[in-house]
Amino acid sequence: MPADTDTHVSIVNQSEWESEVLSSETPVLVYFWAEWCPPCKMLGPIVKEIAEEQSQLRVVKVDADDNPDIVMQYGIMGIPTLLLIKNGEVAERVVGFRPKDKILDSLTGYI
């Protein structure tokens, strides 16, 4: 799995989706983003903080432009989107920019 510049957030693509996300025994927070997306640039540091602080959670990034099959499969209509995948299923979905506390509130009960 290629590493991002951040050691807490891994980059995942279509070929790694099954092994790194769906088969994970740990809940996975998936961050769908794109380079050209201003709200994604605002959310990126928040996702990194969550990854650093939540040891019971894996955090991965998926470039929406490079992985259209995953985007279509999960009905991602806008970015940024966060999906919490637990036991191979979507447990929570957060669409658009949200402050860190609101994101963590939506994850309560899953992590």
C-alpha cells in the first residue's frame, strides 16, 4: 500500500480496496477527496488529526478521480465524503466539510 506523506493516513486504490478496507478487522474511515477540491483541502488536516488521535480506527484516502469504480459503487455524489466501513459495510457517511467535533460525533458508537 503506498504511503502518503502522513504516516497515519494510507492511500488506497481499487486494487487494494478489498484487502485494506473491506477485510479490515478494525473500522476504517475512508476519506474520498480530489486534488482540485477546496473543501477537501480544508478537511485533509482534520482527517490527519483524527487518524493521529483515534488508535482504534484506520484512516485511508481514496482519490475520487483515480478510483471511479469505488466512487460509483458507494454512491459518492460529492466530495469530500467520509465513509466509516465496519465489518465490510458502510456504518456511517459524512458528506461535505464538517468540523472535527461533528465528524467525531457521527463516529461515536462505532469506534
